[in-house]
Amino acid sequence: MERIVATYYVETSFDVELAASVLAGEQSSGTFVSVPGETAALKERFAARVESVQILERVGEPAIPSPKAKSGAYNRAYIEVSWSIENFGYNLPVLISTLQGNLYELSQFTGLKLMDIQFPSSYGGHFRGPSFGVAGSRERTNVYGRPMIGTIIKPSIGMTPDDTAALVKTLLHAGIDFIKDDELQASAANSPFEARVDAVMKVINDYAEQTGKKAMYAFNISDELDPMLTHYDYLVKAGATCAMISVNSVGLSGVKKVSDQGALVIHGHRNGWGMLNRHPLLGISFTAYQKLWRLAGIDQLHVNGIQNKFWESDDSVVTSIEACLNSFLSGQNLLPVVSSGQWGGQAFETYRRTKTVDLLYLAGGGILAHPDGPKGGVVALKQAWEGAVNGLAIEDAAKIYPEFAKSLKKFAK
């Protein structure tokens, strides 16, 4: 029978192999004491197995205080635990309950983080994964050979549908490829969803008819399931190409149901990510995280950006970009969405570290606050990426590209 293997980074004051066996028992057939019915045959078929233990180091202080931890040294290790898929089949919520359930509460651990998940090949046959991914996002925006350049509607909330449409019109004439709602904007009192869609899509469709270029707009449909599906259908009828979902807020089942409709590119916003990942010994790594959302069917996923405004390190961002672009089962690759305080200056280090242009590169202030306005901002970003791919230093690119030179003067610290 096929098995799923999960890798955890753990810290414990107990013997690591003992602690790992407690985790395996708690998350399968066992509990804190032997119970009638947990026969050898049952355990052989359904119990989780500790596949490997790799001791790393010992530290003197716990990563997370625990009143039940033993005093003294704390052992850190990687452990691999596997489960038969008979335990949960292809049920994503129960899979998550198994791999990330009560184990975080076990008193044996003063730190535990899910680092990676290995899925059997049958998951590739059962879950379609991204319908569009990198290739489909490029096809729907007709952008090839460079990153898709995008921005976010700002102010985040408070603009009317007409205000939003006017800004979209400006951005379209500036040459933008992608625009998105802020995650805080769904259907506010002064910007009902349908009214905003009508106003924005009229501008986008009219511009596409005149020029042949149709920018992608990610409308935020995050809501309860029925309204999400209603808003999804409204977008399809309006000629939209993309819907945005705050994946952590909506959850795997809701995201999968929407993604399964298959008509729109799904832009996955991961707001709340720091709650899941910021502590080095608690939560889930992006490597494991993005696999779950691929199973649910999203096409684009945020990864922060190089020299971003948040806490995440450049190394972590690079690893996240690579994870999205690595093949997984039989599905399309995810399009990494680079954002968080970006402007053209970070393009050079981003390309040096990743050697890829398969990105959606989002800049809010980096476009809207350019000295020449949004048009200058879009042009400057395209220039920056051209210079980065051609191996130019930032200073040399500024000598060649006037719009980029102005953004360098404005945004460089």
C-alpha cells in the first residue's frame, strides 16, 4: 500500500526516537495508553511508522518553553514518519489533521515544524493540480521571455468602483500585465463586488479590443463557499481571467472547490503566512506548504521578495521560488508571485540568485510612486529586468535606462 512520508524538524528533551514514536502513535492508531482492539494486525496496517531519525545538535534552552519538558539539554533532529494512504485516502482535510494535527501539542516536543511531504504517484492521478500555472498565466497575458509585471490597487480599501476603474485605465495605458485587489478588499460598503467587476472589466475589455492586450486582474473572491462560487461565475461572464483567494483564510476544501471550476487562473494570496512559518521550530516550511496548495489547484502563490519589507530572509525567498518551479507529481508548476516592497532595484539580485524570469513581479509603490507616474514605474521595472538578465550592474543600467535611473534615485536606500 502506498505511503505518505512527512519530514519534521523537532526539538525534544526526551530521547528523540522515543518522542518520534509517540508522535507516530498519536497521529495514527495509538493514544497515551494501550486500548483493547489495537491489535498487532491493526497496527501493522494502519499505524504510522518512524522511517528515520537524524540527530542534529543539543542546545541548552528550549525553542518553545514547556512546563512538562525535562530540564537540561534539548535534542534537535530531523525525523521521517510515514502513513499508509488507507488512513485518509485522498481527503485533504484529514490528511492535514494527520500530518499537522495534535502533534504540535505533544508535551514531548519543545519545537516541531513540518518541513516536507512526499506523496505517492496516485495523488498525481487523483488531484489535477494547477490548471494554468506558469504556462497558462503567460498564455492569458501574452507575456513571454520576461517576468509578468503587476501591481496592487492602492489605497487597499476605500476606493469606489469608478475610482478603481480609473486607476486601472491609467495602469493599462502604462503597459501593465497584471493588477490585483488588495487582500483587504472583497466587497466593501462603497465597492460592492459586482459593481467593481463591471467597472473594471469594461475598462479592461475595451482596452483589449482596441489594442489586443488584455491585462489580468485578480479579483478577490475570498468568502464563504456559496458566495465565492457565485462571484466566480460572475467573473467568467464578465470576461475576467483571474480570481484571487486568501488561501489561509478560506482553507483547502474551499480553495479546491473553486479551483476545480477550471475556467479562471487562481491567484493564491498567503496572508497570515508569518503565523505559520516565522518561528524556526514551529509550523510548516514553504516547501511542504506549496505542495498542499498545488494539490488544491491554485496557479500562482506569493513568495515575498528579495530585500522585502517583511521579516523573511532572501535565502528563504529563493528557496520558495525554487519550490514553486520544481516539478511536483504530474501538475503544472506554480507561478511564484514576488512582492513586498519591490521596485526595479531588487530585480538584479533576484535574477542573480534564481536565474529565472518565470515570475509575477508585483510592485505597489514601486510603480504608483514613480516620479513619472505609473507609466514610468512600469517602464522602469521592465528596464530593470532587461538589465538584470543582460548581466548589467545596477549603476550601469541606470546610465542606459532613464526611467530606471529615476526609480533608483527615488527608492534606493
